[in-house]
Amino acid sequence: MTVWQAIVLGVVQGVAELLPISSSAHLALTPYLFGWEDHGLAFDVALHLGTLLALFWYFRAEWMAMASSAWRITRTRRIEDVHDRRLVYLIVATIPAGIGGLLLEDLAESTFRSPALMAVTLALMGVVLWAADRWSIRSRTIEEITLRDAMLVGCAQVLALVPGVSRSGSTITAGRLLHLDRASAARFSFLMSMPITAAAVVLKMPEAVAISGWSTPLVAGVASAAISAWLTITVLLRYVAKHSFGVFAVYRLVLALVIVLTIAAR
């Protein structure tokens, strides 16, 4: 892999991981469409380190508050404020994806990376995202999330193991179906992505390093992923404060069509 290819893949990861368009599908499709050698799932997950750094930096105030909550809950055995509840809800929301990842890891590395399957899931989830966003009641904020909401959004996150579904797409869609406003659905999706992303990095990063070491392409990919992810968080949260997710649904449908035409041409 060249440094340029790694940078491109890092930008793809940083942007597509946080937009509801599926980073796993984009990372698998980029070499397919450009005729590059498949870099493998381990490198994909290694790029998540960049996304993880961006998430931690952008939401550092909230993570510090929740870290304080974790210490207080450990000492007092009580849940007292919004940060305490949010910490518990994020833990609950992470459990289904963790279990699903362990059970379906082999499929995620092989069968699920089929371009044809990605075309189907991109289109299907695009329609579901549009419908959920179009008809959802916009009345609840992130402060009003309940334990039930966290469990349901966490279960939706499991679907993201199939490339094309999108982790942010499935969780944002679930949030909208639960009547969270757009900004709150996106913000909770970003916050709950950090624990599962961190777990994936811990499990797969050693494999990526064992394959290539801390090579220049790997470092370049992680750096480009971090920068593009931070910019994406900033832009998306501002965008959805005034606009719908419809543009992402249309993009998913267009990309699905491109994949089908590419498969047919080959």
C-alpha cells in the first residue's frame, strides 16, 4: 500500500464513519472501484484509531464529566445527575454491539464484504433513514434519553456489522424513530461510538501493526482519519441543526446504483 492510498482511505474512514453512509462499505469499495489490492479488515480497524482520537478531543468535556461520574458512582453507588445517567446509558448501548462483534467477526471479514450485499444494504438503509427522519416527531433532546432508548439504539448498532448499513446510520435512524431531534440523535450516536470503536482498536490494532509495523502508510492513514473525522463532527452537528438527513439517503441510493453498474460492467 502506498502512502497516498493510505491517506485516501484515512479520509474515507474519517468522513464515512461519522456520516450515516457506512465507512465499512466505503473502505471495502474504494480499492474495489480503483483496482487497488484489498488492504483487509485489520487496516480498516486501525484507521479507527484516528476517529477515536477525534471523538475524544471533540467531546473531551463530556468524557471528563462522565469519568468523574464513574468515580462518584463507584464510591456512592448512586446515579445522581445527567452525566451519571448518560454514562450508564452508553455502557448499556455498547453491550449488544460488543456481543454481536464477537459472534459475527468471521462473517464481517469475509461474506459481509461482498459489493453486491453492500449495494443492497446501502439502498435499503437509505430509504429507512429518509423515512425515519421525514416522519419522526422532533420533540426530545439528548437529556431526555431513557434506559430503554439506550438499549434500542444499542441493538440497532449491531446491524452496522454488515457493511453498507452504517453504524452512525443505524443509530441515528433509531434515535429519530425514538423521536430524538436530529442534533441529539447525531450527538448520542457519536458518543456511543467511542466505547465500541476503542474496543475494536484494542483488538485489531496489534494485528495491523504485526502485518506492517508502524509504517509510514499506517501513520499517514491514522492521521488523515483523525483530521477528517474532527472536521466531519463539526460540520455535521451544525448542518443537522437546520437541515434533514435526506441528502445522505439520496447519496446512499446513488452509491448503490454505482456499485450495481460497476458489477454489471465487470
